[in-house]
Amino acid sequence: DYNGILVARLLVTVASCMGDPAWEALFFDYSPKEHRGRFSAIASVSWSLIWGAGNVVGGAIYQGYSKALVFNLSAGLLVVGAIAAVFKVREPERREE
């Protein structure tokens, strides 16, 4: 139903809005100050390419195979990423200023 889809999308959007700045800050905390510009450029281009490819693949799966499969794959990848973050992400010993 439409309301369920709307609520699910809102929750994913809120989670992304909270998590994205934290991920970016964490990446910068782990990168040496002298390499931050290069790192930022590479990360920006990489994320854009991945985002674009994801849209193409997701659209193809949605249109050609199954609407549910796209959401199941997306949810599965989010769960794997969340589990990896819980077990692998640690505060840096020293933050670069």
C-alpha cells in the first residue's frame, strides 16, 4: 500500500541524512591532512559513478525482472553494510586537524 511505501522511504531517507555526514567525517578523520583534497576528489567521483551505476542496474532489475527483487537486494546490502560498520568502524586513535 502507498502509505507503507511512503513511510519506508521516509525512514531510509532520514537514516541516510544522519549517516552520510558521519561517514564523510569519519573518512576525513582517517585520512592524513595532506591528502584530504585528493581523497575528497576521488571519493566524490567514485560515489557518483557508483550511484549512477546503481540507478541503471536497479532500474533494469525493476523493469526487466522483479520489482521486489530491487528492494530485497537493496535491503540486503544495507544490512550487510550496517553489520560491517558495527563490527569494523572504530574511533580513530588520533584525529587529523
